[in-house]
Amino acid sequence: MQIAQQVQDRRSPKLEQSEHWHSMSAEQKMALYSLHRFGYRLLFVRHLPSGPLAVIAQHNQVASISQHGAVDFDTQVQLRE
């Protein structure tokens, strides 16, 4: 007898870009605004116990912005394929 196990996907429905933007802090928005001229774009905002973490990218380079606006160009954020 075969038993099929279902693996539940934890991903939420895909949010619109404006929904990610509105969940960012003012400091994150200012940091991202200053990086737009270098080609960085907002991918998503991850909600952590310490506050929102904005994940941004420029081509293949991924970076993150803390809730206080600090940009980490060597972030350890893992992206799903």
C-alpha cells in the first residue's frame, strides 16, 4: 500500500509591490530611494521579530535593509529558486 504524503507549501500568496512598500519603515524607504539610482529594486519584505527586513537586488547582487535603514550588501538572505 502506498501512502502519499503532502508537503504543505508555507509560502503566502504573492503580494503586490505596493504592499511590500507599505510594510517598510520610513528609514528603509529612504535607503532604498537613495539606491534606486544604482539600479536596486525591492524584491520583498520579510517580517522578523526584530522588525521588517527589506530585501533588494541589483542584477544578481542581493542586499538587505534593516528596519533602521542600515544597508547590508553582504546579506545572508537565501532566495528560493
